[in-house]
Amino acid sequence: MLSYHKYDQDAETKLFLKRTERILFILILLMVACFFTWSENVAITRLIKVVGRLGVMTGAILLYFNIVKNRAVDTLEWKKQGSYLLYVGYLTLGFASFMWSTNVGYSALQWFMTTQTLVFSYYFVKSVRLLDTYIPGHGIRLTKLTGNTAFVLLMVFVIGKFAAPDIFFRLTHGGEEARLGGYMMNPNELGMLAGVGLACQIAELYYAGRKGWLVVTILVMTYALIETGSRSSLIGVLAVILFHVFQSDRTQVKAVIIVSMLIVTPPAIWKVVLKDGDPERMEEIMSMTGRLPFWKALITEGLPREPWLGFGFMRIDYKEYFQSTHTYPGKMTHNTFMQVLMNLGFVGLTLVLFQLFFTLRGMYYEDKGNKLFMVGLFIPILINSFTEFGIFGESNYGILFYQLIIMSMTFANRQFLTKQEKIQLHRIGHIK
């Protein structure tokens, strides 16, 4: 039976934890940052997106082995395997689709980047879980790491709005509307990052002693969210806030949140969702900015060509763009489930729907702290998935966040040790 004593928080352990937390933060910050288009030079962008993420993934693996070498043994085993195994099944089907994809290079690149972030998520979360097991009370939380990552990246855009508006703003609707994000990041995707950051920082309010700095970060990210003009992200944040209202046991906290929402929500919806009541924008909303006709054309014209196994991983037609006489040409569907239906057919869609079910089921049985992190991430990225790349779409950090959720419910500590593990625990001071 596993028997070890907790580390005392001596100076050496505190230094180790401080250094480890700093590395974890840098790793997830760089991984998310690698999804942005930081340069107009295509070669530099590809170098950052592919080679940069490979380097960050390698860093996560090295950190894991450093923790195992100095502070723990790997006694973590699989639990709730349905979600993870079905996700691997989805990637396996995607790999098999190279055989029928008409652009194997593009399908392979998208598959490789999705698999790359999955490996990163595996070692990143496993490192935190090992610390949970062998240094209880260490204070390194996924909510804190993810929330601070979102804040730092959004601060770059908020500062950029004033310092270099031509770079950090994107003009839409014929130049009538300016949205934060520029061409570094799709404004809707940037809004989703703000939603994820807000969800994590709100969850951090449960743990933080001094809440002043957290409130500042929340205000900055709220401002960034509004500046992106992302309707779906605003709805996602409101849904996250409602989740915290319903699960909180504090009546006063509930009252403050509800009153704040009643004050902030109407003007926010009027400004971001309804666009100041502009009739043309109202028509735009009813057609989901032209997506409904596009989806109809995909189902009636594109899907019948390859209904069962689709056109290949992240492909929605034989050609580079799906073209219909009744709608605009498109390379992606702006709906993650429609994307799966087109690139992996009904077989793929059935697989991901079951995978999503097992993920929701796993989240339901998690402890409160882990659930706050997972639900906080899940709500904004799921809502984003109905109108953008989403959790099963082309490579984006929404996929990374979803993989972090999957891994957060995957590990459980094994209670029985091998002889070699006992020797290792004795060496590092866990067994006396």
C-alpha cells in the first residue's frame, strides 16, 4: 500500500515549486502564443507554429521527467478512459483519412499539429497531477496558469490598440467596424481566449486571499472581450457567470453577481450582439452572418458526395474551397461539428459526439476544484465551436484547451508501489 509522508514546505521545496510554476506558465504561454500570426512573413509564421510548438512540447516532456527525477515517481494510472480513448479514435480515423484525402499534405499538417498539442497536454497536466500527489498544497493550479496566460496575451492586444491600431485592429463591414485582433488573430478566436481567461480568473476568486489584482485582470479581459466584438464569446462568459451563481453556496456572492449582470448585460448585448440595433446587423444575426446558407449548401450539395467517411481530415471538398452558386466559397465550415461531418463523414461525427458525451460525463464526477477549471474552459470553447473552428476544427488553441480538459479527468494515483518505486521514493525523502 502506498505510504509516504508529505514534503515539508522547506526552502528547497519552495524554490523548486516556484521554479516549476514559472516553467509551467512559460510553457502554456508560449504554446498558446504559437497559434498567433506574429509576422506577415509566411516562413516565419510556419516556423513559429510548427517548430515553436515542437519546442514547447519538448519542454513539457523534459519538465515532467525533471519532476519524476527530483520529487515524485509516476504512480498515475488511467481513469475514465472513455473520453481519452474516443479522442484517440478520432485522431486514428483522421490519420486513416490520408488514404482518401485529395490534399494529403494539408490533412497531415493539421493532424500533426492536433496530435502535437495532445502530447503537450498529456505531459503538462500529468506534471501538475504529480505535484498534487507528492507535494499537496503546492498552490499550482491550472486555472491560475491558464488565466494568467490569457491575461498576458490580451494585454499585448489592449496595449497594441493604442500603440499600433493599424496592426491590432481589423476593419470589417466595409471599414464601418473595427475589431480587436487585427490579422494576428481572428477577433472571434481572440474573444474566446478572453472568455477562457475570464472563466479561469473568476474561478481563482475562490482561492485568492487578496483579490485586487484578480479584479484588475478581469476588468482588462472584459474590456478586450468587448473590443473584439465577439457575440459568441460574450454569451459564453455570461453562461460561465451563471454557472458560478448556481454552484455557489454564498448568498451574498450570488446577489452581487446577479445585480452586476443586470447592470452590465443589457448594454453589452446591445453593443456587441445587437450592434446598436442596426437593422442590417439584425438581419446578419438571423442568418448567423451568412453561415446558415453555407451550412445548407454543405449538407445538400457537398455531403452527398462523401457521406460516410468525408473528404479527409480538415477537408470539406475535393478542391481547396467548397463552392456553391448560392453562397460564398469557404475552406472551413465555421462549425466544428459540421467540419467533422464534412471531413470524416457520419462515422466521424458519431465518434466525436460519443467522445463529447463521455467528456461531459467525466466532468460531472470530478471534484469541485477540477470541475471549476474544466467547466470554465468548456463553456466558452463549446459555444465558440458552433460558429468558428472549435474543438474538432482546424488547428487552434480551442483544441488545446479541450485537450487540457480531457487530460484533467484522465489520471488517478495508483496506491500500490513496485520495489523500484519504493527505492525512488525513499531516495527523494517520501518514505522514511
